[in-house]
Amino acid sequence: MTLDRMSEDEILRMANPIMDNLMDTSTAIDHERHTRDFSARMKAIVTKEDLQKICEKYQQEKGYFSPASLSLYSNALGEPPSSGNSGLPNRLVSSLPKCSSSNRTANSL
């Protein structure tokens, strides 16, 4: 079945475990588990060294991901966000730089 024929719940049941794995393994900097759902092409792009460098830099600058569910991305699927933060998962929102809405730009995220 293709994504355009799947319900939101079906998509989220597929996507949540993948996203949870990516967040958990980014925190642990575990390349083997992080890339388990990747295609061969993606695995060739995301090397162990690159993942470590990216994760260490992210953790140093923004902190760690916290538990949340991809279902908080509901506004991306056309629904109002349930988390009060534009639909971003709590694990991402907690790592965003603090700034007022008047000076928030794409570069500040």
C-alpha cells in the first residue's frame, strides 16, 4: 500500500518506531542501530564518523532529545498541533534556541 492510501494512524504506526529509533540512537551515537532502517544509498551517505561528528556537535550546542512521539507532528498532516508548539515534538522544542516570536527565523531554528 502507498502512503497516499494510508490513514494518518497507519502512517504514524509505521513512522513512530523509526523516528523513536533515530532519536534514541542519535543520543547514544549508535551508528549500526541508527541506520538500520536506511536504504543502502542512505547508509553510504551517513558514515559512522559523520554521525558521531554531527551528534556530538548537536548535543554540545543544543542538548539531547527527550522522549516524545511523532504524532505531535500532527499539524504537518493538516491538523492543529496538540502540543501547543506548532506541532514540533517536545524532544525538538526543548532543544530549540530561546527567542521571541518577533526575531524567530529559519536560521534561528
